Amino acid sequence: MNDTSAHTIGSDVAPLTQRLEAVRAKYHAEEAAAGAAALAVCVVSLAIGAVLLEYVFSYPSAVRTAFAAVFAAVSAGLAAVLVCVPLLKRFGLLRGMTLEEASVLTGNAFPSVGDHLRNVFQLSRDANAGALYSQDLLGASLRA
């Protein structure tokens, strides 16, 4: 294993890594957008439910205050889980999808890619960790 082949392999994997980073970012952004839509539906449903309960039962002000507090707490919790967590993953502040998970997702979406992309990343990771794979094997997997 000479330094030239190791550098070539690393430079061959770099564009794949950049593309999978873009896939990962788009996945988390779409997850946040779906969460925002679900949050809007939940908030509107809770508001309609609270208004209907108030209309039917005419609660005293203490109960209305409790309803408002519960409504605010549930809305904040849903916003944190459905929108903030995916955004934090998107910007790398929380652990999000790994490159291998992104390669599996890509392989599932594009049958022509299949497991090939995941295998390339596994070989690259193992080669960098000092496994007994030859650089020729890794190079052949990139060209296949």
C-alpha cells in the first residue's frame, strides 16, 4: 500500500461523501417540514377542541387558564419533537443519519445503486481503520 493509492482512494470517496451529506441534509429538512405540517394540524385540532369544550361546558376562568397552560405546553412539546429535533439533526447539533444510513436510503431509492454505495463506505472505513483490505480492492469497488 503506497501513499499514492491511499490518496487516490480518499479523493474518490470524497465526492460520494459530499453527495451523501446533501442527501442527509435534505432528509432532515424534509423531516422538519413534515413535522411543521403535523404540528400545525395538531395545534389547530387542540384549539378547536378547547373552544368546543368551552362552548359546551362554559368553564370558569381557572379551568380556562389551565386549558391555556396545557395547550401551550403540549404545543411547545410537539414543536420541540416534530420540528426542532430534525432541524438540530440537520445542522449537526444532534446525531443524525450516518453516511452508511444515507447510503442505504439512497440504495433503496435507486435500485441500480443497491448495496454498492454502502459497501464502498464500509470498505473505506475499514481501510482507514487499518483493516487488511488492499487498496486495490477498495479502488475496484469504487470503479464497479
